[in-house]
Amino acid sequence: MKEAAGEANLTVVAIILIGVIVAVVTPLITSLMSNTAERACCTDAGGVWKSGQCTRGNSNTYDAAGYRECVNSSNTK
């Protein structure tokens, strides 16, 4: 009977650890995906990603409205 109780306790600990890991990792993955989408939209709009912002860089083909539209559409998915 003691072995069964020990296995049950181990199962509870494992479930709690999995829950904690999921709670910590989910916001990190969400943030990474959002940043990646913003960088991709910046590149697609002809911009350069620098210091956390999309800038024109040396390109005359940068489309700020296209960048904003892309970011807004990627955030609604």
C-alpha cells in the first residue's frame, strides 16, 4: 500500500511540475512569436529591424502602412 501512495505522490508532483513549466513557457513562446511576426512584417514592407523597431534604413521602398497592416493582421490570428 505504501508503494501505491508513493507512486500517487510522484504523479501529483509530476503533474504540478508540468503545469508550472507550461505556465512559464507559454508567455515566452507567445512573445517570441509576436516579435518574429513583427520582424517578418518589417522585412516584407522593405524596412530594417533595428533596436526593436522597424525603420526605413537605406531603402526607399519602405511601406509604413503595409507594415502596420501586416502587424495588425498577425496579432489578430
